[in-house]
Amino acid sequence: MDKFSLDTAPQYERHYNEDTFWKKLKHVASKVGSKVLYPALQLYFLLQAKDVPVKAKTLIVGALGYLILPTDIVPDFIPALGFTDDLTALMVALRTLNKYLNPEINARAKEQANKLLKQ
């Protein structure tokens, strides 16, 4: 499987759906902590935003699809390393879409990450 990038993002879109996203986050929350949860939730809330263009949303769905994908470059079950590639995919998307982030999205992502970590 290719490394996640702006060019490869569309191939991961088919792996994203909202139910699977939330199941994945709930399942891995305690394992990955806020370093993965927070950027994933920032992207999730960006996806919901009306002022984000469709092309940007394609990148978001690709990055979140990569996160959900059970078999990726570094399998998630490998201790300490399993989510490094997922985090890279999330950060590539966030770096590209930084101009769409705002304090409200950041606050919602932080609040939701804290809820997931307390479960």
C-alpha cells in the first residue's frame, strides 16, 4: 500500500464512513491518546463545516479513511509504532487545510477528545 499523500488520499476515501470512524476512535482512544484523537477530530469537524470546499473535504475523507483502514503501512497493533503512519496522514491533511481551522473547531475537537479519553 502506498504512503499517504495528497496524491494518494482519494484511494482511501472508500474506507471512510461516520459509524466506522466513531467505532475506531472509541476502540483506540486509550491506546493512542490525544496525539491521534485530536487531529482526527479536527478533521472530522472540518468535514462538517459548510465553508470548506469539496476538494478539501476529499482530502479529509481520505485521511480519515486511512485512519480507519485496518491494514496500512504500519499495522495498528504494533506497540508504540502502530499509529505513526495514521498520524502522518492526519497531519498531512491538517497542514494542507490549516487555513480552514478556527477556534470553534479546535475547541470541539479538544472537548470530544477529552470525552473519549474519559470513557
